[in-house]
Amino acid sequence: MTRKSHPQGTDNVLVDLGFDDAEELSAKAVLAVKLNALIDKRGLSQTEAARITGMTQPKVSQVRRYKLQNISLERLMQALVSLDQQVEIVVRPARRSHAARITVAT
């Protein structure tokens, strides 16, 4: 998670802040928001969420605090599936070569 210079503003604040892995962090954040919303909606404790998702309680705590550096996209997707969510991955050509990116739609 190193920062690099990025002079022009974009629609991704993490890119604007210069994070090399901005797209991945943004995707993780979107998944974590959804996961946290489901945990809240179901009224689950961190221990209950850990048992259901197969994560450890400390990992659930990291997700709850959006500390996502040590949690993979795959792990977040699996946690959502374990909470009865359908996760789809769509791969298609970018419209322009500089438009290639990772996005998550909820």
C-alpha cells in the first residue's frame, strides 16, 4: 500500500491520495460496507458473524473497523456468500485502455 503521485482528480479518492492498490481497496470497502450492513441487519455479534462466515472474530473486527489490508477480496466475497448473498464477477473489455479497472456494484 504505497502511495504514488497522481496530480489529476479522479472519481476514486484512494487513487487521488496516491495508493498503488486503490482499486482493490475500493472494492474491498464496498464489500465490507455490504457485509457490515448485513451483520447489523441481522443483529449479529462479532462472534456470531465469525461462526457464520468462517472468519475469526479478530478478522470480523477488522472488517467492522474497515481495516482491510490483511483481508482478501476472496475472503470478503466468501463471507457475503455465507450470509446468503449472491456475488457475481463480470469481466469485459475496457472501453479505453486507460479505463481498465476493478469496480464493485451493489
